[in-house]
Amino acid sequence: MFVGIDVAKDRLDVHVRPAGEAFTVARDGEGIEELVGRLSKTAPALIVLEATGGFETIVAAGLGAAGLPVAVVNPRQIRDFARATARLAKTDALDAAVIAHFAEAVHPPARPLADEQSRLLGELMARRRQLIEMIGAESNRRRMLTIRRTLKSVDRVLATLKAQLEQIDDDIDTAVRGTPAWREAEDLLIGVPGIGPRIARTLIAELPELGRLGRREIASLTGVAPFNRDSGTLRGRRTIAGGRPVVRAALYMSVLVSIRRKLPLALTYHRLRAAGKPAKVAIVACMRKLVTILNAILRDKKPWATA
């Protein structure tokens, strides 16, 4: 049995293949309890949900807690699959059927769900990014103002945002340093030149698979693995796609720091540039090398050592 669930704000449309059974439950505690009870009886091989801006989290957590195999996939994959199978009509019930068909045909891997503590750290890091963006926006607005009253209004907002940022930083520090596994991972990561506490905590929160996958898998998951664009005699330029933008941004900043401060990774960058590679290609190659190194360090529990 393969199950597809279309997640909306207040309801869940469910489709089961190959039985063709379809039903709807509410997206609340009672509805999820009913869903778990019905699906547990069928022992599905895989349950697939789309990532829908966080609405899927409580559903996936409820199913995972019951020991059911769950995979949360990118909605783009589902829509591409629907177009490939000529399913152009779109309703919640039809979407659930397409998701179930996708589960049966593609069989994406079920991944272990983050526990409550991991979700808390992820939300804290996301909130920190939001506060920094708001502080930047208010600071930009302040530069355009000349009237004292409006300046004081912006200053009050900035003071509030900075106080909240300081509190979030304290909460993140408490969460990471209070968890032995995260504390060990952070100590190993910040030992790598170019990796500071903020980047280390971003990797811990946004890339929990670090240290558990092979080098090719972790590069692909991060979004720094190049994909071929070849057809016949044509050899297209390889490009990166997908992955996790937040992690990629953290790796990018780390590589820039390494280049500017002439840290060990800068040697790889300058070697590639001397070989004629464009700057962006060389930077992405350094990002891929960096995440591979970090993956090996956490996997082997061995600190950075200069070769």
C-alpha cells in the first residue's frame, strides 16, 4: 500500500493505492489520530506528503510517532510528476491521488523525522534570520529619514528587534551547549578554519544528516553537486540545483572568509582559478569540498588537522 496525503490548512485529503480508497480528515488532533488509526491497519509501505509551508509538520510528526514510514517531498516534484503523467486537473482529492501514484512509482526514501528538540533549534535559527532581515530593513529605512519623530520611531523598533535577537542568541546557545551531541558537533565544526559558531549552528539545525551520509549524498542534499546537461554530441555546462538554500548560504560565507583570510581552503580556490575556472565555479567547488570535509569530521569524530 502507498498513501498520498494532500495537506491543507484545515483538512487532509488521503488516497491509498492500489486499493483506490480515498477519504478526508480534519487537520487537528482528532483528525490525525483517526488518520493514524486507519493507516496503521493497512501497514502502508510508504506515506508521502508535500512540504506545504509547515502545515505538514504536525501530520508527519503524528504519523512518524506511530512508527509509520513517512517521506515529505518538494511540491515541485509532485507537479512535475503530474504533468509527466498528463494529470493537469487540480483539486485536493486529485492531488492526493497524484501523490499516492508518485509514492508508488518513485518510492522516495522515508527519512527519520526531527525530534522536538531539533525542531526547536531549527525554529530558533529561522527566527534569528528573520530578526536580522528586519533589523536590516529598518536600518535601511532609517537612512532615508530626516524628521526626528520618525527617527525615534525607527530607533524604538530597532532597539526591540536587537533585544529579541540577543534573547534568541541566548536561547540558541543554551539549546546547543545543553545537548551533549550538539555540543560535540559544534566543537568539531568550529575547529575547521572558516567555520564560526553561527555557521556551525546553522549546519547542526539545517543539515542534521551531516556525518551520516556519503560524500556524494551530502553534496547532493546540500545542493552543491553539479548535474550534467549532455545530449548526443552536445556537452552542456554542469549546474547545481535544489538542495537547502540556508545551508548553501552558510557554506558560501565560509568559503568567502577562507579566501579573504587566506585560510587552507583558499589554496583550492586559487588553484582552480589558475586553471581557468570562473570564480563562481571555483567557489562552488570549494563549498562542495568543505561540506565533504565537515561530513567526514562528524562521521569519524576527529577534529580538523592540517594536511
